Amino acid sequence: MDKNLIGKWNLTGTHSETGEMKIIDDEAKYRSSYFKWLQSDDLSKLSEIEETSGLQLSINEDKTFTEEKTGNPEIEWFDFEGVLDNEMTPFDGELFSLGKRSFLHLGKNKSSINQTNSPQIRYSDGDTIICDNIQIIDGDLIRIVSVLTDELYTNRTILRYEKASV
């Protein structure tokens, strides 16, 4: 895990977009393409992030994290059960690191469904697959939450956090 991730981070902005996967007749290639999309760290939309606040993410040395609402952030949000959540329900969990990125997973005390058995996937119930990854870009923590529903519909939310003052 990148040690620069450790600490308290305040949400400063988000950007969300929805779409659909391009259908490919070859099922194996199609599944490969959507897993590639889920796990990608497409940073091309960073300039489109709009200011928002109201969420704090705390990352600990033991690779655990907690979230706390500090206001009413306006975020496209899928909760820990994979449901689109208008209220933005925070959750806690553990980090899995792979290269320069870390992936957020539910804690051991929460029911976690992952039918893919992929360590990069936070949630997968057969209808909804969520990949939730973080990395440091120019001193900010960038979180990319990619969601695929019904193996077709996409939702990607990019969250930017700034390190909290001590």
C-alpha cells in the first residue's frame, strides 16, 4: 500500500457519467472488455470534477478504512449492497493493493458478495459489479468507482479528496 494514502481525506469534488458497453458478439471478449473497463483508472475526466464536500475518508496503517458523512454530499453512490443510494451511505472496510492503486473492499463484519473472486472487485452479485479504487495524483486522493449493471449499463464516479489538516 502506498503510505501516502494513510490519513484523513476530505471530499472536495466529484464527476459522474453513465453509458453503455459496446456489445461484442464473442462472449469471452465481451466479458474481458467490461472487466477491463471496470478496473481501468481513466483519469481523462479529472478536469470535469465539480466541487462538493460532506464526506471524510480515513485510511489506517493496518490497511483498513472508514467513511464518515460530514454533510450532505451530492454523489452518484452505490452502497455496500450494490444499490444506487440517494442518501450516500458510508461504509468501512479494507484495502487491497496492486501496483500504484489500492482497491476498497467491505470490512469483515459486512456481508460481501463477490461472484468474480477478483481482488479488484468490491461487489458482484450477478447483476451489479463494482470496482472501487484509489490512488494519489498530484497530492490528491483520487477514487474511481466503476459500476456495471446487467452486463451493459455503466456508471463511473470520480471523487477527489484533499488531505485533512492535522
